[in-house]
Amino acid sequence: MSSIAPSLAQSVERILGAGGVVSWDAADLMLRSQISQAVTPSTQIDCIAYPETQEQLAELIACAAQNRWRVFPCGSGSKLHWGGLAGGINLVISTARMNRLIEHAIGDLTVTVEAGMRLADLRAILGKEGQLLAIDPAYPGQATVGGIVATGDTGSLRQRYNSVRDMVIGISFIRSDGQVAKAGGRVVKNVAGYDLMKLLTGSYGTLGMISQITFRIYPLPAASQTVVLTGNSAAIAQAASTLLASSLTPSAIDLIDDRTVGALGLGEGVGLMSRFQTIEVSIKKQTEQLFALEQNLGLAVTVQSGDDEMALWQQLRERIETDPQPSTVTCKIGVLPAQAVQTLAQFSQIGADMTVAQIHAGSGLGVLRFESITLDALLKLRSICQAQGGFLSVQAAPLALKQAIDVWGSSGSSLDLMRRIKQQFDPQFLFSSGRFVGGI
């Protein structure tokens, strides 16, 4: 990639000061590697800009629009390897220095922060008041809240708390013309204006650059316990169906494949992980009810709490996220919840080196990791998902594989609508061109 372009860098420096712009050659090696995984090989990035305020960010994007510079928004870079490859990028804009707490309304259970705040830092702030933002996305130690919203990344806690887009009650973002736009507000029962929060959630930075977010938050649960059932596919499918139809209120219900069950030391067969987070009396009662529901299915039971439970979920996360090899591929899938266990069995017959499969039983959304997989096998997996009205999108993959496949898959009849929305929000294709569905 090119060294810094004087005219672009000088324009950025006039807005941000000398400390607010870093040439590509002088940029952090890890961030350069992350960005390189998200752009086409021919992309010539000039520099990385670090605005410190919403006003600086707006002025910077206005300058980019005037000069027709293509912009690549990022936070910490933890999930830049997800999605399609952006092309023609001139300028990377990082929100890493826009990381302040704006307002924490403790009694109203809302918090407003800048987009560059790391989730880990927000958790620490909320934890002091016995509160939490009820999501468990990928890379929680590095991910920024802006990146989490931009990728729509929620995790297993969606079973009880819904998705991250349901927790965003207010948002500020910079339009492609450099104007600050706002939607929603800082109160939970807010009905003013268009619901742009949901539109921007999961848009991968292609409609505007998020600058501030207001979240609905929740009290920290008093206790937590996970019950893991393992056994044959038919019994696990029945257990999941029974649990979902019951009055029990687990925070998470996840299906895991047999290889993952073995790696986590949970026994043999397919696994069903149910996490209960509430007061101890309720956890005890719900656990007893779960045992009663499943007692005739012949399943093995493991119960974990405290540090052991924390370690279990951490080990599951690490199997998905850590130590990727050059050939590693991760995919996000969506299948019918009622067919999730059957789908896991079909996946195992494809012959790919699948090291972990995790599917949220209530929504049918999940993640797969392969240490290696051929294009043909990947397309077969996608066909299995699409045959039931679902999807398979490629999150992380070697560059050659991303260039050989549509990473998002079929978007059906919605693509024309998405293109019209892109045209309205970003007519110059200023933001992250090529990252989203249909090359948007």
C-alpha cells in the first residue's frame, strides 16, 4: 500500500492536528493487518485519522465528501475481517479516541457513550453500579460499542434480552455530507422520528459513521448457573423443543456440536447449554424444572456455576475466536430453530474440517469455524441453510476464498431496497464501498 499522500494528510492534519493523523507506513502493525483483511489487494490507503470529538469527525467526513475520498470507518479493528472486501479506500477513520462516557442515567437504566468506547470499559463502568449491557459479542475485550452495533453482533444472551438493535434507543451518526444526524433519544419510551437505530445496526458502516449511542441497560443478575445436556441428536432436539416451549427463562440456550462437546470435557454427543441468570432461589427452581422436563430422554447432565461456569463459556468463545490459521474460515448462519440439531448433523456429513458449531436454539442464528474448507463444501453448507429459508454468510476467510464467493449469499428481493437506501444515505459511495450485501 502507498505511503501517505501529502494533500490528503495535510487536509486531515488541518482538522485534527498533527497528532490526529498517522501515515499508513507508520500505523500500528496489528491494525494494518486487520485493515488489510477487509480491503481489496489493490487498495492504496493513504493514512489513518483519529478524531477525538463528534465535531472533528463531522468536519473530517465533510472534507472527504468534498474531495471524493472513500472512507473506511473502524473502531478497534477486532471484526474488520468480517464482511466483504472494500475497494478504493483512501482514508481510514478510527473512533478509538472517541471513547468517552456522555451520560449514565442509573435510575433510568440508560447509558450514552461515544462509539469508540470498548465494551470492556463500558462493562467496568456499569458494573460499579450493579448494571450491565446485556450482550456477549465476539472479541469482548477489544470490541468497541460502535463496531458491535455496526456489525449487529449480540451473542448468546439474545435468548433473554433480544438483539443489540433492540437495546439501542438513541444514536448519532455522521452523514456522507458531514452533517450530524440523530435518531431516538435517551429515554426508553421514546417514539420520536424514524427508527434509524435498527437501520444502522448491522449496516457495516456503509450508511454513515456512528458517533454516539444510547443503550438500554439492565441490573446485573445476582447469580448464574449453566446446565449442559449431552446425548444423541434426537434427544437433544426434543430437549431443546421442550425447553423453548416451557415457562423457564434462561439467558442463553445454545446447541453445540459433538466435537465441541468433547473438547470442552462435557461428555459425548451433541450438547445443549442452558444458562440461568437471576436470584439463586429462582435458579435452583428452574434447574429442578429443567431436570423434570428432560428426565426421560436419557441425556447426561453437567451443572456448572461460579468460576467453572465462567471458564466454560470462555473456552467456548476461545474455540471460535482464537489462534486463526491462514486457512481458517468462520461463518454466520441462520436456520429454522426447529431444524437446528438436524442441520448440525447435515453439516458433519459434508466432510469439512469443522472445529466448532454453536447455534442459538431460540433464534437459529449461529457460528461455524473450519480450520480448512473448500469452496464446493462451503456452497453445499450454504445450500443446506437456504433450503430452509436461512442463510450462510462468510465472516472470516482467506482472501482467495472471499474473492471466489459472494460472502453474503443471496439477499432475495431485498437487494433493490437496500441499494435505494444506500443511494439515499451515501450517494457518492463514500463509506466502506463493497463491504455489504450486493457490493454495497
